[in-house]
Amino acid sequence: MLVCHCRGISDRQIRRAVKNGCSSAREVARETGAGMRCGGCRSNVKAVVNEALASELAKSAPGETMLEMALPVEG
């Protein structure tokens, strides 16, 4: 799906940037150019970045839910 029409950046390209180490919409924008021209897609870029970050986090901690990862560890 095309997320940034001005630059022709797809959700796959954004997900790839996150997989390659970008951890914010700003970092993705620097790497891909998404959201850097008119800015109309910035909220969509942020949404895809957040979804990709959550997906990467879930892959790195199998067996734990997002809630369990967010709760403080007692002890």
C-alpha cells in the first residue's frame, strides 16, 4: 500500500526501514523520505512505524504478550 504519495513510499519500505533499525517516524523519514514533502501522510507513516515496531518487538520476545512486556518486573 502506498503511504507517501509525494515520494512513492510504500508500507513495505517503511517496515523494512524499521527492520533495519529505524525506531521512529523521524528516522524512517530521514531514511526513506516518507512524510518529508507535503506532510499529509505523517500520521499514516507514524501508524505504520508503530505497527512495525510492535511487530518487531513481538518477534524478539516470543511467548510474552505486549501487556506483559509493558508491566514492571517486581522483585
